[in-house]
Amino acid sequence: MNIQSPTASADVAPATLVERARALVPLLAERAAETEKERRVSDEIIETMRAADLYRVLQPKRYGGFEQDFHTVMDITCELGRGCASTAWVYSGYAVSNFLIALFPAEAQEEVWGNDREARCAGSYAPIATTRLADGGYRVSGRWSFASGIDGAQWAVLGVIFEATEQGGRPKPGFLLVPARDFTLDDDWHTIGLAGTGSKTIVATDLSVPAHRAVTFDDLRAGTTPGSRIHANPLYRTPFNAISSTLLISSALGGAQGAAEAFLASIQERSTRGGAHGAGARVAEFPTVQIRYAEATACLDAARLLLRRDLDEVRDTIQAGEQVSVATRIRCRRDHGFALDLAVRAVEAVYAGFGGQGLYTHHTLQRFWRDVRAAGKHVSYNWDVVATMYGQHAFGLEPKGQY
């Protein structure tokens, strides 16, 4: 695969970037079993995506990025997922991290991109450790699990609780930005799905982080981060939780699409070999098989339309100079969970209609099935959690969760 990378100052159309991602699908499919076996995306694949400029979609222009929109990353991720859901998952994490870094103070952005505009960042967003103030910054210890793509990253974003800074104040959740040299990894990622994401655990003991490498959830949800005042593009006023989840979910949509495509191609060539239906019947002529494929594709179309509606509305609101309302942000969180449920339903439909051939580990369909099912276990998109949050808001109660 020989994809020429333009200069840092060049502008690349979103459609071109999506086409580049589409061109990588055969390679990702060919390497999917190896990616799963190695439990990480290879350096070669990471470099191939970098050469295609796929990481630069949400990166600020002052650091060589394109400052495009979440729609483009969603489309790229869906394409990559058709070849390998694990690779798409890692890609989306790197892409959204470039957006997230752009929301930190200027000093932090310069540390990351000042000497290396190609630097990649992984993340473990759950605020599992509490910081303490020290030396004009913070100190923290903890274990941050599910750090997807961490093997190929030079930086990590870690979820924390910032201790209260004044009497009677409340602790605030947020993120710290940390270079890879400051932590170690626990190689504990041995899973039945999304194994290729390399989502290992980050371990740090008494880690020292300067104050400029911190940002709070309050600012992230309101679009009032330090970075939003640095970069003029309205993109950087987008509430983080309302949009970022769309990208990881897109890897599951891509994986389910890949499963549907594998199902269609295989079913068209298959005939029964005996048993209940006798020998020689075309499997494609079974109404139940036809229904399974129709259900899967309808679920995927519905999920994409739902997510794209939310992306459109949030983008238009920000560009109009308005703040995204709490009601819209919570509805987006609801839609994230529902879209992921639709992806799981889609892959279940085709896997249920595939028969015993889907049991063989060499068949790509079973890997898609396991990967999409694994994505469905992500607590941030758990339907019971996000649906409850939506219901709480609808009934005038205080929503519990991040939105």
C-alpha cells in the first residue's frame, strides 16, 4: 500500500481521507488474525494510517492538522472497522485524543506537538484516582485500565478526581496528560473480543504532573476549556462527552458492517449438504436468511442516521455561537448506547443466520461477532446506564453520569 502523505500545510478533503481509509480495508482484513494474536495493532499498520494522514482530522492547523469534523472521523472509523474492528477502535482513540489534547492549555499542546506533530496519545478516561496538590501541580498514583492503543502512543490521558482546592469546595473529575516515559504497563489484556486493541493497564506511583497538563470535566462538557480560547475553530468548543463516544461506537458499526458483508458474500456461494433441508438447496433462498440480512443492514442504517443527526445538531449549534444544551448532551449519550445496541443486534442477526460455518476460527465472521459483542460491554455505552440518565433528566431528576 503506497499512500503519499501531503505536506503539513496541505489541506485534504474529507472524502479523500475516507477513500484512503477504504483503500486500507483489504490490508486490515488480511492482518486481522495477526492483530488479534499479537494483542495490539502493529507498528506497520499504525504507520500506514499515519502516512494516510488519518490521525490529523481533528488536530489543530497550527500543529499540522486539518481541523475538520467528527463526521469525517466517524466515516473513516466505519471504513476501517470493515477490515478490523480492533484497528478501527485504536484509530478512533488516537483521532479523538488529538481533539482532546487541543483542549488543554497551550503549554501542554506545545509539549506534545512542539517537537513531534505526529505524536500519538491513548487514554483511560474513567476518573479512578484522586490527585493531591504538590509543587504547583498534582501528584497521583493509580491503575488505569482499558488504555487502547497504548503500545503505539507517546502520551496518555488519565481520568482523575481533582481534590477540592478550597474550604467547602467539591472534588472535580478531569484528565491529566502524561508522557509514556512516566508510567509502566501491566500487560493484562487477554480477552475474547477486541483483543487487537492492546487495551492494557497503565500503572503510576506518585506521579508528578504540572498544572498546565490538566483539564476538568466541567470545562469539557461546557466547551469552555483553555484550548477553546486558543483555537478559533468552533470545533474546539464541542462538548467532549456529547461527541467523542460516537467515534468508538463507529468501530463497532464498521465491524458489524464487515460481518454483514462477509455474511452476504459467503451465503451467496453456499448450498446445503444434507440434514433437515436435504442436499443442494441454495442457502440464499431461505427466507430466514434473507430476513437476518435485512435486519442487520436496517440496524446499521438506523444507527448511522441517529449518530449523524446528533453530529449535525451539535456542530450547527456550536457554529451558531450557542452552547449545546443539557437536554441535547444527554440525548446524545442515550443515542450512543442505542446505536451500539443496534450494532450488536446487527452482528447477532447475521451470526445467527450463518450456521455451523461460523464456529470455525478461520472465518472472519466469528471475529467480527466477538469484537462487536466486546464493544457492547463498554460501560460508557451500557444501555441501562445511559437510558436511566436520559429518564432521570426527562422526569426532572438530577442525572447521574457524565454528559
